Amino acid sequence: MKIMIRLTADKTYRVIYYILNEQEFTQTEVHEATDVSIGRVNQVVSWLRESGHVEKAGTQYELTSGVSLISLLSNFRSMKKTATLDIDAGREKTSEFLIEKGAVFCLTSALQLHDSYFRDPSICAYSSDKGIVEELKKFPKGNLRINIYEPDLLLDENTVSVDSARATSETRTIIDLFCDDKGYAAERLIERVFA
């Protein structure tokens, strides 16, 4: 009997995120790197194996398709937007404001930091600071769209520093784009991460 697991549960997601990043692994390596119990790691890996997302390769396991697993994960999660604002401010000035406030760039804004090919005129960021939205509301209305999202899925563990900004990691950026129905935008990044 195939058990069902909730892919967005913290411990399960931590295991999946590790597998997506490493692509070849042992259950002991996953346990030691994630601090998730060996029993839970075994449960997740067994489920992923039964569903065809990983396969046994000698003493290790291998991820069969990162995109397939991310697509499956996107069935369990959607991005939670807390605010959309259209303001009259320069992109650079607004980005600096968000950096100062500790926001984490995500979706296409993170993609632009990881891959210079894609351009989006809007700015997307995670923040739980309600003050950011209130301060942005004070700007005059304009053409720069700002999308603020509620942090979730162990965000602090899935960020990197790029220049002076915090952004979602490459893998997390791909996950977020798929969960926001924008997976098509990550094609070049997918090729690099899952090559």
C-alpha cells in the first residue's frame, strides 16, 4: 500500500530540497545534512522511489528528474501574495529599500539575479514585515509593480546572498516559479541546475 505524504511539511520538504540540490545521495547523508530522523528520511525516499522520482543506483539513490519532482511539489503549494502595489519609484531605489528592510527577492526578481537573460519589469520579494507594505503605500501610484509574498517552506534555509541582496537559492527559485505557474521562465536555470 502506497502511503501519501505531505510534501510541504517542514521535515519532508527539507529532505526533498536536499535531494533536489544533491541529486545523488544516501539516506544517511540526507539524515546527517538535514537533521531529519532516519525513519522520516526512509519514509520520504521510499515514497519518492515508489513514485519514480528517485531510483536506487548501487549504494546510493539518484534523482530521476528534478523538474518532475518540482512539478509534483507545485501541486501541493501556491505562492501566497500579501500585497501588490503599483508605485512611482525607480527600480534601483525600490530594490535598495527592500534590501534595507530585509526582504528576500523571489520568483522573477531572484531569477534575474541568478540568470541575466530573463527580465521582468516587476519586483517580487518575500517579507513578513507589514511595515514594508505600509511604507510602499505612501509612494505615489505609478508603473513599477511590487509583489510581496508571505514567507513559507523554510525560506531562511533556502536563501543566498547575491551582491548586497538576499534572494532565494537557484533551486528554491525554480520551485517558486513552478508554484506560481511561471516554470517556463526558469528554462535556462533548470538546464544549469539539473544538467
